[in-house]
Amino acid sequence: MSAARKELQEALCCYTADTLIYIDTVREFCDRNQKWMLGRETELEMMRDIKDRADNIDLSIGHVRQSKNKGKAFWEYMKSKATQVTADSRRAELETELAAVLKDTLRGLEKLNCFLDAVENLAVTSLHVFMEQNQVLHLPEGISPEHVHVVISAARIICPHLLEFKRDASVFFLPKLQNVEVLAYQLDKYIKTTQKICEKLEKR
């Protein structure tokens, strides 16, 4: 075997191995998707609960006017008119609680990033390398070129969805109480888009 041919074969082996690792990463995440979703949905509910409690710290008289249960609303309004020190203390407690929730969220998004990177890499993987006619191609038992083609094609269709995740989560998901509604909205969007991506991959 010539040196050039040997070099080409080694490059092909590395390319094939990388592609199979990406496929495996995608498959593993999709298999555990329900557990991942449950974790993020729990965090989303906790963020919404924190927002509700933050909104109740400093209620206006309009809260009483708009409420159907005036007695309960008036009691909530009076309760919110605690000293500013108490209000600030409650906000600080909620911000600490939010920081703990976001710590789990960021951990979950790190796992998601590995999956998204694998999808992105598959989307730019050459289909021509994985052809039945390629004499140099050696795939493990149980994996056919057709299977690889299907996954690459699905990744290409899904690729535009990846743009929704092109932000630095560690910079965006900061524990600032005034931003909790935006954080919850963004996490909800991530959950829905991830579900959509996994569903499209699982159909293939």
C-alpha cells in the first residue's frame, strides 16, 4: 500500500469514527430525552413560582380592585406592605432560590450542547464517504451506510432549529429576579425546540 493511500485510509477511519460518535451522542440524548425534559419542566415551574412570589412582595391597590376575592386580595395587599427591609430580604431570598434553580438549568443545558454539537457536525458530514460502493469504508457490524445516510439527512433538515440555541447560556441565565419572566420564557422555548428536534430524529 502506498504512503498516500495509507494516509487516506487513516483519515477516512478517523472521519468514520467521529461520525459514529456523533450518531451515538444523538441517539443517547434522544433515548434520555424524557428525563431531560422532566428536569427542565420542573425548573420552569419553579421559575414561574418564584416570579409569582416576587410579584406579591410589593402589590399595588390595583391588585385589590382587579381581584374577584376582594377580602383575600386586600389581605395580600396589606401583607405586601411590610417594611422595605423585609421586602428587600424576601427578594434576596428569592434570588438565592433562583440561583439554585439556574445551577441545575445550566447543567442540563451543558448536556444539551453536546447533543446539539453532534447534530451540527452530522449536518455537515459528507454523504459521499458513506456509500455502499466505497471499498475502503469499514463500518461496525449492525451499522449500514443507509443508516448513516438517514441520520445525516435528518440532521440537515433539523439544522435551522439550532440557531435558537446560539447564545451563551452561562451569560444569559443569570439569577436576577427582575429577569425571571424572560428566563422562564427562554427555557420554555428551549424545551419545545428540543422536543421538536428529538421527534424529527426519532421518526427517521
